[in-house]
Amino acid sequence: MVYMKKIGTVALATAMAATISACKEKQAEPTKMPPTPVTVTEVISVEMPKSRSFIGKVTAYDRVDVKARVQGYLEQRPFKEGGVIKKGQLLFGIEKDQYQAALKQADANLARAEAEAINADIQLKRAKELIKTGDISQSVLDDRSAKAAAALATVKQARAAKENARLDLNYTEIHAPFTGRIGLSTYDVGEYITPSSGTLATLVSLDPTSVIFSISMKDLIAISAKSAEETPEIVATLTMTGGIPYKHTGKIDFVDNVLNMQTDTLKMRAKFPNPEARLIDGELLTIKISTVKKYPTIIIPQVAVQMDQAGRYVMVVKDDNKVEMRRITVGEEVEKDIIVTGGLEVGETIVIEGLQKIKQGAIVNPSIAGAEEASPQTTSKQEAETSSAATAKE
């Protein structure tokens, strides 16, 4: 009886040990995680112009610092500061009295010189007749000839003096050399000004105007045609302060012939109509240059693009649903999308939602973005796939 109890105890202990061992083995088995659900979209290509954006500076085609060329008291300043000035309009008037008197004096000097020249010429002609009869000597003829020449030179000198006096009188009135906008006046009526007084006011032209910017050689090559025989037509658009688009488009009318070696950039200029005088000389704004012709362009949603210290990247879903981190290069932003210039191929699949839950090599359960979630660039192919998936689920 005692022997049977011992056998039962041993059997029970053995069974318990086997059970505990089985439990430990079961606990030691790793738990297999299900694939991470993510939302994906297909990389597509759309027809778009090549474009680049830069910071540009509005620069008037004509700009002049108005200065005095004669001295005197300022008698007139008929323009409104900050207003639009027409070509030929009077800007400043300097007192005329002394210059009018100087012109009259120069006119009188010229008249006297001309009279003396006439008399000298008469005396010379008389001497030439008398020399034939021997009534005067050759030295007398030579003397009268020299006096006639001197009188003629005096006439020329008097005429030049009169012209200078006339110019000085004209300089008492300063007129606008072109149509434009005038700035603040440095001097008020009644002040004494001279040629060394500096700028009286600054006048800048308005319409058309230009925007000057610098483009890197990399961007210039990117926007240029691949074929040497093809010269792409370029249009320029502006975005003003506050993101307001400028309604007129411009054309490139100047490309510098010298590269800035320090910045590896080339200066360019675009010409814009400015009939409403919205563009102000010296204003900084965004200028975008684009080709008229459209080219195949890879574009993806901006939400798909991640960034670390090494640069931008996206998470690409391979055929086996394994995730691969892919480095990319990007171009211009297009609303909620961004242009990809390198690193992706058309037809590949990228993650746009659930990025924070995955890493390199992760297994995912991808679902194509619905029409309400997809970027505006979603293709009809994606919409068809989404529709088919929804039908199969039902």
C-alpha cells in the first residue's frame, strides 16, 4: 500500500514537471507582430513646366538724382513729393535775374566784337588795295591782317560766352527727363543751392520696370533645354509681399556675361509691365521663372517626405511589403505636392500616412489613399484600384 502511494507521488511530480516545462517553452516562443497598417500612394509623372523661384529686387530702368548745375535761391518747386511726374515737367526753378543779366552782357559783348571784326576786315581790304599802288608798306598790311584775324577770334569767343550764359539761364529751370515718380525734396523754396548741394530729389521710371535676381548654374542648367538646338521660352511671374500674386507676367531681357565666382551665380533681369505702379523701386519679392513648354515631372505629396541630418527621404514599399528608406532630391513645391528631381521612379509606392510607426525593413499592410485623402495629383489608375478594393471588401 505504501509502495503504491510512492509510485503515485512520483507520477504526479513527473506530470507537473512536464507541464511546467511545456509552459516555459511556450512562454519562450517570440510573439509574431502583425504587419503595420500604412496608407500609400503611387509615384506618378505629370506634364509640368520647369520652374525655379528666387528672391528678386525691383529696379527701375531709369533712375536719376536731380542736381543743380547753377547756384542761386530756389524759387519754385511745383511738384508733389511722391507723385507721378510727366516728362518735361518743371521740377525746380532757381532765380533767373543774374543769369538774364549775364546773357544780355554776353550779347552786348558779341555785338561789339562783331562790329570790331567788321571794321578790321574793312581796314584789311583797304590795305590790300593800297599795297598794289605802293601807298603802304608790307608791314602795315601784315598788321591789319593780324588785327582782322584777332577780331574774328574775339567774335568766336564772344559767341561762346553768350552760349554759356544762355545755358546757365536754361539751367535755372530743372525739368523731368522722363515720366516717373519723384521722391522727397531735399530743399525747400527760399534755400540757396549750388552744384555742390547734392541731390535735390530722386526720380525713377515706373512703366515698364525690371526685377533683377541671381540664378545658380545648377538651376540654370536644370531649367534649360536638354538639346542644344532648343532654346526654351521663359516666362516670369511675381509674388508680392503677403503672398499676393502680381497679375502681369514678364520676360527675361538680360543675362549677365560674367559669372560671380564667389557665389557661382549669374545675374538675370526680367522686364515687367507696371501700369498701376504697384512695383516699387528697391522692393524685394519672389520671382518665378518657368518654361512655356511642359515636361514629364515626378511629383509626390509633401507629407511623404521626411528629413534628417543626411537630407530628405521617403519610405518606399517594395513588392514584398517590406519598407525601404530612399534618399531623394526635390525641386519646387506645388501647393501640397513637391517635385522630385532624383531618387524615385514612376510606378513605385511610397508611404504617406503611418510614417511614425515604421522604419527601414519593416513589414507593412499598405492601403491606397482614398480620393478624399489623396493628393490632387492622384491618378485615375489609383482611383480605379481604390474602387476595386472597396468592391472586393463588400
